[in-house]
Amino acid sequence: MADELGGFIPYVRGVEHAHVLLRPLETLCIVEETVVREKTLESLCSIGAQMKESDVIDWFIPLVKVSIRVLCISLSFFSVSLSLSSSLLGFQHSTHFSRT
């Protein structure tokens, strides 16, 4: 589906309405499967390249901003969980070796 949506501009009455394809692709961006995310990105780039400049500003750039915000939040969670897990792993190793 992610791959096919990139070619759907003619089915949504042309470039003027290409923005309607962004919402389903935005949803597919968060799918866990890497191949789906890659195909989604290809479709988004294809659609964005065909959109009028005003539509890119009104529809595409806000999608990019939201995606960046989500990525930053995810990276923050990752860094916190990594530091916590490192602390916990250190604690588990020290308690394990102190028993021997």
C-alpha cells in the first residue's frame, strides 16, 4: 500500500488534491516494518516533488515538522532508557559478582 499510494495522484483528481494522500502515508510512517517505512518515504518524496509550492508549505512541511517532533521525542525516550538500562545492568553485574 505504501508503494502504491505514491502513484495515486491521478486518482485524487490531480496534484491540486495530492495532500489527501499524506494522511494515510503519515500513518504508515510509524509502522514497525522497515520495508513499509522505506516505501512510505519513497511515496512521500514522490508526492512532495509533484505538489505545488503553496501545497508543500500548507501540507507537506507541517507533516515533516510533526515527524521531526515525534523522532525527537522517541530519541529522548531512547536516551533515557539507555542510561537507565546501563545503570540497571551495572547494578545487576555488581550484585551477581559480589555473591561469588
